[in-house]
Amino acid sequence: MDDIPEATGRAGYKTRVRVEKPHVSLYAAPETLLAIKRLALDKGTTAQALYRRGLYLMLQENGLYLDKAEDDV
């Protein structure tokens, strides 16, 4: 397994450099985020997996990612 590159951040904190996929924040109402967390718990998955599933379905609905798997999102 390759080593994960690290950089020293402010005040001595280590910051992990993301190599695989970039990070994007999601802004939503607190009730929405809570509902997603509860749904993830009920389904035995993570909120992140639910976000990716939603993105995948939206892309396919709009004619994109038709030849890709959900894990490609």
C-alpha cells in the first residue's frame, strides 16, 4: 500500500493530502442533514454513501454516467 502523503499544517497539525477524490462541501438545512444521518443509520451505511448515490442518480437522470458504476462517482 502506498504511503499517504502528509503536510505539516498550522500549529503543528498534520493535514492529509487527498489524492483520490477532491472534497466538496454540502450546505443543507439542519433537518435535512439529520434526516440523512438517520437514514444512513437505518440502512447500515454512511451519509457519504447516500450523497454519492444521490449524485449518481441525478447524473444518470440527466444522461450522464450511463456507462459508469455508482462507485465511479
